Amino acid sequence: MKEETAGELETDKLTQMEEEKERGNMGQEQGDEGKNQEQPSSGNSQNFMTEKEENCVGVCTKMEEKGKEKGMEEGEMQKEMELEAEVKVELRQSVPGLQMSFIQGTDLFGYVGIEAVLDQMRSKTMKAGFEFNIMVVGQSGLGKSTLVNTLFKSKVSRKSCTPNYEEKISKTVKLHTVSHVIEEKGVKMKLTVIDTPGFGDQINNENCWEPILKYVNEQYEKYLREELHVNRKRRIPDSRVHCCIYFLPATGHRLRPIDVEFLKRLGKIVSIVPIIAKADTLTIEERQEFKERIRQDLAANGIHVYPQKEYDEDPEERILNDRIRESIPFAVVGTDKEHQVNGNKVLGRKTKWGIIEVENVAHCEFANLRDLLIRSHLQDLKDVTHNIHYETYRVRRLNESNMDFSELGLSTWLLENGTADKWESESHL
């Protein structure tokens, strides 16, 4: 029995040793397989990285090829790539915590039709039309009425619309509004021109800006009251001042105290575009020196005129607005008379030594002013008025302590009759 038990023990030990060896061999085989698997995986990651690099290089080479085809320089190409990268970063960072991708037209499976929204917006705008309210401020004799007529190439100023008009210097600052509906290529625009006769014409011009400040705030108040009604109108009439053109006399010196005070006060509540009126009285050198002095005075007094840097929405808009800011104040000449120049009719002022062409950039900067006010920044002027100036007024009014909404706004007379209804007149051009 003892011999049998000893034999059984030896066989058990042998079997245990064989099992351990087999386990060891299995572990080695698994280890070898793992190593073999790791090698191709690292190879795959390297291949993935190289593919990424190749894609990046491919995109860059495509951009370069496109740039070469368009005849762009390296600096312009780099700027374009940087702008595109900044736009993508802004899009991704606009909503923190939200995953968002940038899908271009080349990534779409087919035509979606998103661009048709622009046609829809255009169709609606053409049917409804839009409003634009412009205020002109300056001393008498600086050509305010003439410039407005030149801007819109029609008789839209108060002086042109008033029969038997007599030029009289007003003892106080009075505001007159004239409205017109201008139609061009199917697009309707209700233009309102607000004139300010009497501004700066007195011996004592103290607080001569107060009626203008009051008028601008009254229009904000009217709009706010309409918004607060329970049953609001589908489209609230907009009488807010979208732009104020401030006329500076071509003295060749600096800003006068009245200019500084007006620009300081009005610049906080409305978009102001300063211009040098009758700039043909200055030589080109005098004009440049005068403009530089005015820019220095604006910066020294903390006066912000349109377009303000803080309102630039993207790098492309910043580049465009920087060019405009370098030209402000615009040196302009206005006229509504046409003359023959090389067989062509042009708007200009005829003198003994030649014709000053109003729309020729080499003669004056009227074309730059017109492009800013109408062709490139008209909608932006309206947006800044609504989103910045009006919003500031609205927040201040709603935050006023012990404010009773039943008492919000102007008097009943202003509600029923408007601020300047007795001066308003409308025409259809």
C-alpha cells in the first residue's frame, strides 16, 4: 500500500510540472502574439499620421495652386488662409461645450438649397421696402441741402421741397423732417432727412445741441413704447436716427469747442460721420494736414465716430473699416448740376480754372462717403442703431428705479401727434 501511494504521489507531481510547463509555453506564445499585434498597430498609427500630414500638405498645395491660378501673391494667400482659420475657430468657440463641425459645400452629398434663403430675404425686402433716417448738422451755408441732394441724386432736402423757400437764420435750433419714398430697380426705401437749421449760427451757442439730443431720445422713446404694447404692430414704424452727418467748416485749423461738445454728447447715442464741407477751398496738402489734426483732436477728446473698432464683427470687416477710419473725416464737395467733360455728363462745380468732378476720387472723397452711407454700410448703420444705441437707451429706461410702465414715454400730445408732424411732408419719387 505504501509503494502504491508513493507512486501515485510521484505521478501527481509529474503531471503538475507538465501542466506548469504547458502554461508557461502558452504565456510565451500569447506574449509573442501580443508583440506581433503591437507592431502592426504602431505601424497603423504611423500610417495614419502620415496620411494626416499628406492631407494637410494636399490642402495647402491646393490653396497654393488656386492662388497661383488667381495670380495672388504669397502674402495675400497667407492672409486668406489666416482669415479662414480665424472664422473656423470663432465658429467652434461661439458656443462653449457644444460640439460643432464646419461643413463646406465640397463635404455635402449633393445640392441642399441653403443659398435660396438669400432670394427669399431679397423678395421680402423688395415687397416691404425699408426705412433710412439721416440727420444733417452744421452751420448755415456749408451745403447740407446740396450734399443730401447729391447723395440721393434727387431733390430730397427741405430747401428743395419747400416752395418759395427763403433763407433765414433761425434764432433757435429747430428740427425739420422731410420724408420721401425712393424706388430704384424695384427696391423701395423710405428716406427721412432731418435738418437742423439754426445750429451754430448764434453769437451764444451754449447748449445748442440740446434740441438735437432731445429729438434723438424721443425717437428711441417712441420705439420703446411701441415695443411694450401688449398688441404690438407687426412692423413698428422706425423713426430713429440711423446716421448723423456732421459738417465741419474747411478752416484748415482744428476742431472748434462747439464741434468737440457736440461730437462728445451725440457720439454716445447715434452713429456720427464727420465730413469737411466745401473741401475744394483747400489745397490737397492743406486738406491732408487738416484731416490729421481732426483725427488727433478726436482721439485726444475720446470721441468715437462711425465705424467704431469695438463693433467690428470679423477680420474681413475690420480690414474694410480700418481703411474707412484712415479716411475720416471725408473731404467732400456737393452739387446737383451736371457738366460736359470729354463728351460725358458729370456732376461737378464749374470754376474759371476747370470743373471739380464730385464723383472723381482724385478731386474729392464724395464717392467714399456715398459708398459708406448707401452701398456698403447702410444696413450696418441700422443694425448699430438698433443693437447698440437703442439697446443702451432701452436698458437704461427699464432699469430706472420706481419706473411705472403706464407713465413710460412721452406726453399724450407726442404720442398722438408725433414730435415734428407739423413739419413733416412726404413725396414719392
